[in-house]
Amino acid sequence: MKKIFILSLLLLSISLLASCGKDESALNQISEDSVQEIYDGKTNGFFVATQNVEESYFETLEEVLKENNTSAYFYNTYQPEGADAEVVDKQKFDLANRFDRNKLYYVKDGEVHDPIRLKSLTGLELSKEIQSYIDTHK
């Protein structure tokens, strides 16, 4: 019995150590095909399209998402095939007539809910707006 307890404790310790250092992002980059799946109702969730991943709102958005144990998809118009693909010289966003850049959307079963503008606010105001949006659409 004591050996089983020690073995269980050892396995638990190894699992905890393995998970330490993993800082999973609350923002997950997707390809344009995945954006189409969101629009078609095959995938639900929060979504933002951007032409620059260095936008000032990204850090605030990620912090609020993490605080809420929530994630969002983002599409980089200069990396249309996703995170592991090449950056292109000319941005591509065939769904620009359906989604505006720099807005946080919530899409469920193909229904696009009113987005919030991420570039119009900063700091605490932006955090509160994102929090309110997440609360409304959780």
C-alpha cells in the first residue's frame, strides 16, 4: 500500500512539473479556411482578424481571456495559412466583407453577434469592455 502511495505521489509530481512552464495562449491563430468554418457555423467562439499581431489591444485581450479561462481565435491577414505558414507580402482576407479587422466577434452556430471595436479603447476601459462582451456571450 505504501508503494502505491509513493508511486502515485511520484506520478502526480511528474505531471505537475511537466505542466509548469506551459503558458498556453488564450489567443489561437487560425487559417482563412478555419475562419470560413467559424462563419459557416462549424466552429463556435470568439474571433478577431488583424493585419498586425503587435496591435496594442492584443495583450489586454489575452489577459482578459485568461482571467476568464476562455480562448479566442485570431486570423492574421499576412499569414493566411495559419501560424506555421509563411508570412506573405500582400495581406489576404477573402472574408473581409463578413468580418472587419480589429473587432472582437462572438459567433455561435453561424450567427455573428455584434462585435466590439478593439482599437477604440485602451487600458482599463478596454478590459472592462472585453469582460462585458465575454460575460454576455459565455
